[in-house]
Amino acid sequence: MQAAPKTDTDTAPSGPAETRAVRWALVGLSLSVLLSSLGTSSANVALPTLAQVFSASFQQVQWIVLAYLLAITTLVVGVGRLGDVAGRRRLLVAGIALFTAASVLCGLAPTLWMLIGARAVQGLGAAVMMSLTMAFVGETVPRERSGSAMGLLGTMSAVGTALGPSLGGLLISEVGWRAIFFINLPLGLLAFGLCRRYLPDVPRTAPGAAGRFDVTGTVLLALTLAAYALAMTLGRGSLGVLNLGLLLAAAMGLVLLLRVEVRAATPLLRLAMFREPVLRAGLATGVLVTTVMMATLVVGPFYLSRALGLDAAVVGLVMAAGPLIAAVVGLPGGQSVDRHGAQRITVGGLMGMVVGCAALSRVPVSLGIPGYVIPLVILTAGYALFQVANNTAVMAGVAADQRGLVSGMIGLSRNLGLVTGAAVLGAVFAAAAGAADIHAASPDAVAHGMRVTFGVAALLILLAAGIAVGVGHARRGA
């Protein structure tokens, strides 16, 4: 991968005014990450209420979440590249404005399908924010502090995930469901103002012919990703005729995309990029790790409610422990990356995840809540360390004209892991529990299913650790 050219941010700010501008710029970026995370987590808790309000089935209201996630998954890479071509600050500010306006439309929606449409638009705005926030770290903070900045963004993502269910539940009970969307208005306006005022106005990094936007490649990638995401989410990831057809369409789309990109004068995806071991390993391990983390969201609630017999309120509190730990670990983890290097923290985080998964694969029901929470804390702390170190390592060597694209690819690897984890590890859990309908499974069967699922998860993390260690050896031998 081509080394990034030096910019003004490769050295420490020269005075108080510059330092203050950097701080406010990071606040604006942090709010952007917080808003995109809240967009997912706060809507989930509203689904039962929205099913009643609109007299709709649960399968119908699920599209309130799916429309948002599909928009992010299909567009995050394309909008990242568009930021490189058209100017990142301009596009990020437009994305924040679009997200905020779509949030208001969601709150005003008179019908379910208008709400779903507004959520898709909101997802487009979130895709812009997710793809460009990390790209701005290279232009905003000195390189020696990039780990701390990545840790801050990771912390805000975890805060949004943890805050969403509790804040959403409070707003729904006290104000009404529309408030979970209207709350984005003041936060969005603040993020818009800070990013517009304090982010550096970096000129187009790919002028002329090299800066042309690959429309054909972008459309093909979006359609391919949409087919894959739908195959993994419709029917809860079952391999029905529709799912198999969508997977076939995704495979054909990938083949066609590769053929188009090889021949394109200015391709969206420069295939030579994937020869860079740090990028290739970072994306692969990112998919594996988020696949495993999705198991905590898919399997955890069933284990806590069915095997341990906890009510919904207690389940919610226990589930919040993971994101809260990620929020606590994120910033110190970023500082550790700056001090000790990304490679060491990446492997250390993965080893922590292996320990957490292995403990969950052996925990007896008799240990109750502590038996689940303690391994969950270890698992999530390891994930937080991995995330900040991996993101820092991948972005460190990226050329300035590719930062938006690679940042979008990191976001894509995360989303692909989430949709794959929900389908694949969800299927492992159901099979191990021995029940077509997991709600009808016995407590012992659910506990067994949980242990088997995290046993598989431990193997996936060991694979990720092997990839990370291999890259480290290759770099030291180069």
C-alpha cells in the first residue's frame, strides 16, 4: 500500500488555538459516531411499540431496523470513496445534515412504510458518517496520537450502543416513540456545526482523471452486498430457496464486480490494495471478530431469559455490561496503542477474546449472572482493544487519496461480520439447542446451545489471532 503523504497533522499542533480546534473537531467526529450507533440501538427497543402503533406484524416492523442496516452495508464503501473524490468535509457535513433531516422525517412518519423509507435515508446519512469519521483522524490529529483518537471514536460507538436501549425505553415510556428520532435533532445540529467549523477543509486528494468516481463499480458492489445481507437476514438466515437464490446472486455479482474493476480506468476497488498484508489481515480479522460479537446479542438474551430465568428488565441490564466495558476500555486502549504499538495490542485483545469465549463455552448454569457477566466483560474488553488497535494499524499506512475508501471498507467488514454472525452463529445455537423454535427449547438445551456456540466462537477468534500473528511475523521478516 502506498504510504500516506505527510500533512500538517503529522506533527503536533503548534499552539493553543490549533489544539482547541483539534479538540472541537474530535467532539464533532465523536458525535457523528454516537448518532450512527444510536440509530441502530434505540430503534430496536421500539419495535414492540411500533408493531402496536401501526397494527403490524413483527416481521414487518423488523424492516425499520433492516432498512437502516442495509443502507449502511451497501453504501458505506461507495460513500467513503466519494469523500476521497469530492472532498471529505463537504460530504461528511452533508451526511450529518441528511441523517438529521431523515430523523425528523422518521419522527413525523404517519405510516409504517413511510417510516421505513425515512430509515433507509437515515441509513445513507449514517453510512457517510461511519465511513468518513476514521478517515478524518489522519487530517485532524498528529500521527503519534492516532491510537488515542481511534480509541475515543470506539468509545463513543460503544456508548451509543449501550445508551440506545435505556434512553430509547425512557423516551418511549415518558414521551412517545417519536421522541427516539427527534432526540437526534439537537445532537445532529451540534455535530453539523462543529464539523463544518473545525474539520480541516482538505482539498480533493485525487484530482483529474484519477479522481473520477466509479459509478458502475459502486452500483455493482451495492447490489452484491444487498443480496448477501438479505440472504443472511431474511428468514433468520435459513437456507430456503429465496436465501440460496440471493447467495447465488451475490456470488455472481462478486464475479462481475471483479471483472469490471480489473478493466476500469479508475476502479472503486484497486485490487492491488489487497496485496498489502496489513489491510488484508485487518479486514479479515474484523469480519471474524464482529461475527463472534454478534453471538452475544443473538445468544445472550436467550441464555439469560430461558436458562437463568431472568425477566426482561434484568436481561437488559446484564446485556448493557458489554458495551459499557467497551466504552471504559476504548480510550485507555487507544493510548496503549500509541505507547506499545498496534500489533501487540491487537494480539493481546484477541487473546482476551479467546479467554472470554472459552469461559462462556464451559460456564455452568449454577454460577448464575456472575458466570455470564465475568466472561462477557473479558470478551468485550478484548474486543475493544482489538478494534482500536486494528483500526489504527489499517489506517496508518493508507495514502491520503484512499482514506475514505479504506475507512468505508473497515465499516463494511464490521457490518458483514454482524449479519454473518446473526445468521451463522444463530443457526449453530439453534442446532445445538436441538429446537427449530428456540423459544420452545428447555433451559438445559438453551444452556448447551450457548456453550457450543461460544466454543465455535473461540475457534473463530483463534483463527483471527493466527492471521494477526502471521502478519506481525511477515512484517518483522520484511
